[in-house]
Amino acid sequence: MANIEIAGDVGSEPTSNGTRAQSKKVAYFYDSDVGNYAYVAGHPMKPHRIRMAHSLIMNYGLYSKMEIYVRLPLDAPPAPPASPVLCESDTDWCQRAKPASKYEMTQFHTDEYIDFLHKVTPDNMDNFAKEQSKYNVGDDCPVFDGLFEFCGISAGGTMEGAARLNRGKCDVAVNWAGGLHHAKKSEASGFCYVNDIVLGIIELLRYKQRVLYIDIDVHHGDGVEEAFYTTDRVMTVSFHKYGEYFPGTGELRDIGVGQGKNYSVNFPLRDGITDETYKGIFEPTIEAVMTYYCPEAIVLQCGGDSLSGDRLGCFNLSMEGHANCVRYVKSFGVPVIVLGGGGYTMRNVARTWAFETGTLVGESMSRQLPFNDYYEYFAPDYELDVRPSNMENANSHDYLTKIRQAVIENIRRTGKPSVEAFQTIPDNPLTRGMESDDEDEMDDLDADQNADKRMTKRQRDQQIEAEGEFYDPSDDEEYNASIGVRRQPGQRRRRNILDFQNPNAVPDENGGETPDATRALNGETARKGYKPSPAPVSRASSTRPPANGTAAGDRSNGTSSQTHTPAVVADEDGDIEMDEAASPGQGASTATAAAAGPSDAATSQTARSGSPIGVVTPPDSPPAAAAPPVAAVAPAAAPDVTMEEAEAVEVVQEEKDEGMKEREEEDQKAETKTENPLDDQSR
């Protein structure tokens, strides 16, 4: 439902001299509608394979370093010309890669042919019986629902990628829905209706003088070769099966005519070619092309039917051998468009194209497939791998050497094209892509429309994850779901503060006070050692001996102490000898600390134990006499208050009231002074 273009910086790679190559920006085009189309029942061409590859690409996390652009669904109302486009949300503005229009398709195809593709449907196809025969629409290329829209998606992604390469917006463009290399000017062929490759090359030729086309599909790229057979501005190089095989073209002696002589390169192969032998012919041939032709842009068609075990193929390439071609072409540093093509064993095609996407963005990928929408398709091994079989390799060493020498000899006869350097870029009203000023204007409009958002969808699409920076994937759960990223088994949905506890913290005294013995941030229980503060003790009661023989600290809060200590008797003047006060033992010191106040008691306890308050520390030596256990009894009744104690409490209360009254008067004076500063200055 959305056409997603993803652009990301490729990590720099080491070169032969040990330096770091300049990073590349990759643009990835995908339209989720492409998987909704189906040729006919039982047809080997299944656009669903593109959706499977995209699911792997997203769930491998390759999007995290990429810039994303989203297009509206095909059934949405079109936006006004030269205006931004709304995304699925009502307020986010996005850049889109729109499907190719009829007028853009006619830059190569005839008007009558494109008009036929636009009109014909399964319901009215009987009315176009003559046109079907004329345009080769029938067996291999059937009429199906959404035929024209499917062609528009394929061609639109390739043309948009070429436009972005022309403007320097990216260095590598990827469109796995493209690569339909058999379509002719006014004829469908080999499951292909509209030749997106030719349309993309035509767009590149507006800026580039020399364009190289490389085809590693098992079938000969006859449609592209035919389109540029008479020109030297495009060199076509095809590695394919030749013989009793579709389409029956691509002989070694097919080298072009006129100005295009020697600019069509064909390398005919036999069944069962392996990774090693394919590399031995591919790399020397492409090296010679890059040396003598010096292209300014490359279009690489990566048909997956050259993989081992393909339903319609006869080669024996593994996933690694197929991806080596992509890696080698990328190493030259020339702007390149990477396209799909054939491939009729869906699980192998999806694996390979996902792996090659990782190769283009410079990311290593685990062999174990991540969980995705089509995980069951990859049973039983669920691995990112396509292994070769034990089929016989019919390509002998002598045969390949002979063909390679003849091909390289023809390449040496080529050179730069005969056209002069462009003084001005040719104007075209159908030009795709947006200028930098237009994109900046859309950025400003998006920011104005979403002033209350921390990050709009457009801004998030443009965010690229840099190496060495930390990103929390839980922040983008909703965003990831919108682009098809699925949460992996065992992955936490969100980070919580309680997920990170200190295992070396002191054990809780009473973990049951909190749910599941939850620890607080300092390693203690949340209700650790809660103790009510002792009530203030009046001066009179703290120095006057109690009449009933209980401790002063116990009487101050109206409760009886669990440990009873003998009262210290004062002399006639009310004085207490220090020796007598300290002699009763530890109980007397406890009472004295309680009478001195909470802060003094805390200081005394810390000095004795050398540990913070609330942390239980074993005593240095056992106490002289352990207090007998106290059974849980009902609280004792509060003792009667004597007249002397009541008078002392009243005196303390009067002193407090006088202090509060004085403080209020001072506050009122300060407020008056603040409100009338000029009056004070005049005085």
C-alpha cells in the first residue's frame, strides 16, 4: 500500500591500499501493491517473491541506516501538480516515487501498444483478440487484473532511481520489481510487458554520455540489446544460456551494427556453470569493459533464475556466487542501478535479493533468518543460503577460455562514444525527480504542518542511523510495524527501569513488603526500614525524673518501651551524676539517645556501628545479656499525666505560639516592603 524508497549511507570499505573508500548512498524502491498482482493460476512468474524479499530486508534491519520515502496507495486521489503528497497519516508530508504514466512509457514503447495495455482487462480481452495476437499477449504474457498498474510500478521505480542518480541524490538505486528485459518496443515477451530497463537508461542518457548494461539472468537480455543495438552510447553485456533455449538470441557474433558495432557483448554459456567458473569469466570481462569503455553509469540486472535449482533455470550458482557479481560491480564506485528480473523459485530469489541488498549497504547478515511475515516459506532450514547442486558443469575450461578471449578482443575495439560532451542538460517536460529547492520546501511545509510533533514521519524517514551511536529500537515500534518489521521472538517490547537491577546490592530485610521483592534504585526495598520519627520531647520532661519510673522517651509518645531500664535518681537539686547515668548499661544509652532527638540518635548509631542507617550490621561482640523475647500484646494504656508535666507542655506550647506570631509579623512586613519599594526609597 505504500511505495517505499529507502536511502542510506553505505559503510566505507577498505581498498587495496588500506585506505577507506568513500561511502555510498543507496536508494531502495519498493511498492507493497506489487505483491497483490498475479499473472494467472499456475504461471511461474509470481510478483509475490518481491514482497517476500522486502520482508527479509526489513526484518534484517537494513532499513535502520536508510532514508525512507512513502507513496500513497494506488487507489488514493492524486495530489495537485507540483505539490507535496500526504502520507497515510493526515498531517505528514512525504516524497513519493509514483508509477510510470502512459506518457513516460511511450518514451520507448509505441503509443498504440501502451494504449492497448491500458485498456485491456480479463473482462474485455475477447474484444481485443486481434491486438493480443499483434502484441504477443496470450500464453507467456497473459492478461490479468491490474496489468497496466503492475507495469507502472515496475517502470516507475527504475525511472525514479535513474533520476536520483542523475541528480546525485544517491549512488546506488535498487528496484527488485524491475529488470523486465524481454519487452520490445511494441511487443510483450518472456513475462515482460514494459521494458523498465530501457526507460531507465533513456533517463540516464539525459545526463550521462556512456551507460553500461550488465545482465546475469539465465536468459538473454534481448529487449535491451535490441533497443540500443545501433548506438555506442550504451554497451550491453549479457551472460546467458545459449542454444535450444528461450529466447534463442545472444550468439557470440551478435556485436551490434553501425555506430553500435562491438558495443553489444554476448557471452553464451552452457548448463551447470558453477561459482568458480562464472567468476572466472565475469570479472575479466567487466574489467575490460570498465577499462576501455569507461561508463559513467551502470545498470545491473540480477535475474534470480541463474541460481541453482531454479524452476526455469539451468545454471548452478549459489547465493554467494550470484552476489559476487553485485559486489564486484559495486567495487568500481560508478553510480549503479540494481534491478531484479527472472527467478521462479520464490524462496531462493527472496533470500538472494535480500542478501545482495545487504551487500550493497555494507551490512553483514546472519545466516539464521529473522522472523518475518513469510517465515514458513523458508522451511526446513530457515537459513539465508542457496546451495549449489551436484549437476554436471557442461562448460569446459577450453570452451570458456576461447569465448572469453573473443569477447575481450571485441571490447578492445570499442572506445568512448562519438557524441560531444553536453553543454546543457536537455529539457524534458516528463522529467522525474525533485530539485533540492523543492525538497527543502517540502521539509519546511512538513515542519509547519506538524509543529506540535517531536518528529514527523517525513523526518523519521530521512533519519539515518550512524555507526557508533546508540539507538533504542523500542522507540520505533509503531514506525517499524508500518514498514513491515516484525518483533522477533524473545525480544522485549520496551525497556523498563526495573529490568536493570544491581545484583550486588545488600539483600532486602523484608522483600515481602513490595511486589515480587522489587528493589528500589539503591538496591533496597521500596519500604525499607520505615520508622516513624520520634515525637519531640519537652525540655521540662527530659530533665525531670518521671514519677512512675518509666523512661522519659517512652512517655513522650504515649507508648511503653519493649526494653525497661532502671530509672536514674536525681539529687535534691535535680542534678544527675554522669557516672550513675552511664552505669546501667546499653539500655540507658538508648534512652539518652532518644531523649537527645532524632539527629543525635542517628549520629550515635552511626558512630557505634560504622554503617549507614537501615543496613543491618552484626555487632562486634555479643551483648552482655540478651533481652527476653517480647510476645505480641495489646498496647498498654497511656499513664496519667501529672500537673507538673501538663504545666511544662503548656509553657512549650505558649513559646511556640509566640514564635509563630513573630514570624507572621515579619512576613507581613517583608511583603509590604516588596509591594511598596518606592515608598521606602522616598522615606
